[in-house]
Amino acid sequence: MHALFNFPSAAHNGEEILGFAFPILRQSYVTALTGLRKIALATKIFKTAIKELTFSQENCMAQAAFHFPRGFLWGAATASHQVEGNNTNNNWWAWEQQPGRILQGDKSGLACDWWGGRWREDFDRAAQDGHNAHRLSIEWSRIQPSPDRWDENALDRYLNMLRGLSERRLTPLVTLHHFSDPLWLTEMGGWENEKAPQYFAAYVERVVEALKDYVTLWVTINEPNIYVSLGYFLGLFPPGKSDLGAALQVALNLLKGHAAAYRAIHRLQPQARVGLAINYRSFVPARSWLPFSKMVTHLRSQLFNDAIPQACQTGVLRIPTRKVSLPEAKGTQDYLGLNYYTREYVTFSPFNPGGLFADTHFDPQAEKSPNGFLANEPQGMFEALKWCRQFELPVIITENGIEDAEDALRPRYLVQHLHQVWRAVNFNFPVKGYFHWTLVDNFEWERGWTQRFGLWELDVETQVRRKRKSADLYAEICRENGISSEIVARYTPELFEEIFPN
């Protein structure tokens, strides 16, 4: 036993005992008090540690982010006829002059006045908003106003635009055909003419030779599937036909034109990366248990989504009634450009042969854009990227967006779709970039000015731009190179639990 506890014997008197015991009692009290203080201090430290740990966990959640690979391209997409203004020498300008062709009788007019020089301020906006790339298109009718004439001044203007992108450190992705054709080509029958592919190849050579110092990423033809279906099947685009034979001929010539352009670009610029931009529409059978519903859904997807990109892979254009050999098209994509907007549900309709015996509709529960033109279906983006894997190519999302003048739905649409892109990247899908449609409100083809897709609002009369909340949201995503919980909490708090569960 420790000496501290060796008490004096009973032979000692009480005073001696008290004199001996008091210091011991006092020391025991001090020791006990110190112990209590130590316990209290330890408790305080423990509570503080718990608070710090809780704060640390909360702080970690606030910093959580879904990041994209280094070098990922972030930008917006535009097209010449939609933004330049006064493109008076192409088929779309002529189409606008015909009554009933454009909603509300709208005309492109000045559009966003890029040909007048406002591209500079819009490129500034893109750069200030953290974009590192931009997609634009070249207007064929400006470069080649007639079959035997080239406009060097027009080429110089595009060269200045590309210099402008370079000065702002924006990587250009240049589209060589985005729906519009020179009037002289239209007068010769357009893409139904067997010579259209060689005319296109000559134009491409001229453009690439002039611009190759600033561009290595090219889209030959934007959405050939839309060009064919809306121009030659549904009649909503020029030339307004509903002729399956003409549609097939145009599809074949577009593929030949793409193949000729692909080879011309690589002759002039071996290091170039060249591809098509395909509009992928997610088609889902409304009644998956009905064989006919599944059959017509597959047919629609095969014609609209699969036929053209598969022909560029295999050299064979496959449609339900025939196969056409196109050996020159085989292997003519260095990457696949993907335009995804929405998903449709397909029902079998035996009395609708013009619609390939099918009717389509949006999910009644899905959020719709203000004009009902698109449904917010982000899962379709993942499906589209999964579909791309069959081609074993890198993928660039060349368009994705929604019309929303009030900017109420766009923030959710943007975050949800980019989250699906991140999911695909996380599965090692080779996605290399994302271009939002679009930078500034522009002329939306047969829908005129009735739909507003821009991150920036445009007053068509005054040309004044106003920033939408989505522009700031997208800017933060671009700078972060990802979607952080802080960004989601700030711009789309209603999505927080969906994007960052638990």
C-alpha cells in the first residue's frame, strides 16, 4: 500500500491525528477537485471536437463535387443563319419570305447581328462566363455566292471571328453545314442533285485551307437526320417535300458529301478531328408489353437515330426495305457529335402510315418547356451516351438545351442533364465536351422567335442582351469543371437531395 495511506496508531492523541490527517485530507480534496476539473475539461474538449467534426462533415458536403476530366470542353453552340443576320442568299431566307412557313410570320432579319460585329461582345460574354470553347458554323452562301465565285472578304470575316476565339482562349468547333444552302444550289435541285457532294467538297476545301491555322475540330454536317426528315418527309424545312424517294436520295448524297469533306479536311490537315453531329431522340415504347409498340419504336429509332452514323461506321446505309452500299463513307468519323434534347413515348397506330404506324407523346408527368416543344428527360441523356458506345469513338455533346424565356426550367434541365453526363464519364464513356444550345437567343428555324434557348436573353428590336440566371449557373459549372453541392444549393436547391442524396 502506498505510504500516503499509512495512518498513525491510536496511541497518538487527537491533536496529533488531526495535525497529521488535515494535510492528507486537503491533498485528497485538491486531487479530487483536479480530477473533476480534468473531467470537465475533457468533456468540453470532446464536445468541441464533436462540433468541429460535425462542421467538418458539413463543410465536406458543401465542397462535394462531381468533377469532369481535365481538358473537358465547355462551351455554347451557335449556327450562322441563326445569329449572323441578313443571310439573304440562302434557302432559309427565301423560305422565310413565303407566307405560313415560319410561326407568326417571323423573319431572321438581323438575328443576333454577328455579321455586323456583335460576335465580339458575345465572345466576351462566353469567355467571362468561364467557357473554354465555342461552336459556330460557316455560311456556305457567303463563301460561295455563286457556283463560279468565291468571296475572300467573307472568309476574312470568319478568320477574324476565329482569331477572336483564340484571343479569348476559346477552342473553336466549326460546323461546315448547318441546315442552310446557297440559293444557287437550291435552284439546281439542292441535295437531290448528284453533284451536290462534289460542290460541298469544293467549298469545304476552300474553307479549311483558309481557316486551318485556327481550327482542328470540324463538324461536316449538322443533324443530317433532321435535315432529311423535316425537309423531305414532314415538309417543315425547305424545300417542304413529303417524298420518301427524295428523302433517301438526299440522305445518300449527304453521306457522300460528308465522306468527301472528311477526306478533303484530312488531306489539308492530317491532325484534324472530323465528325457528324447527330440529333439523337430517345424513343421508348409506351406499352413495352405490346410487340407492335416495340416494333414501331425500334423502326423509328433505326431510321432516325441509327441509319446515318452506322453508315459512316460500316459503309452501308440500312433502311427497312433496302441496303445501299457506300464504301466511301466507311470509317469517316474521328468522333461522334451528339445533339440530345428530349425523349418521346411511342404507341402503335395502324391508321397512321405517314407516321410509320406510330404516334408519339411526352410523358404526362415530365416537366415541359413553355411552348410544350420539349420534355425534361435527363435519363435520356445517359441513354444517348450509352447508345454512342456502339461506334467506339470519342463523343462531344454538340447541342443540349431547352427553350425557356423565363429561365424557370432551364437551371434544373441543365443540372440534371450534366449530372447524367457525369454519370456516363464515371462509367468511362469517352465524353470529351459539352456545348449548350445556345449562347444568346436566336432565330429558331420554322419556330422563328417564339422559342428562347439562350443563356443570354436577346431583345430582337434593340439587340440588347440581358444575362439569365442560367448563364451564371453554367459559368460556375465551367469554372468548377464540375457540379458542386454548393452550386446546386445556390441555383437549384430543389434538386439537392436528388443530386447529392444523404
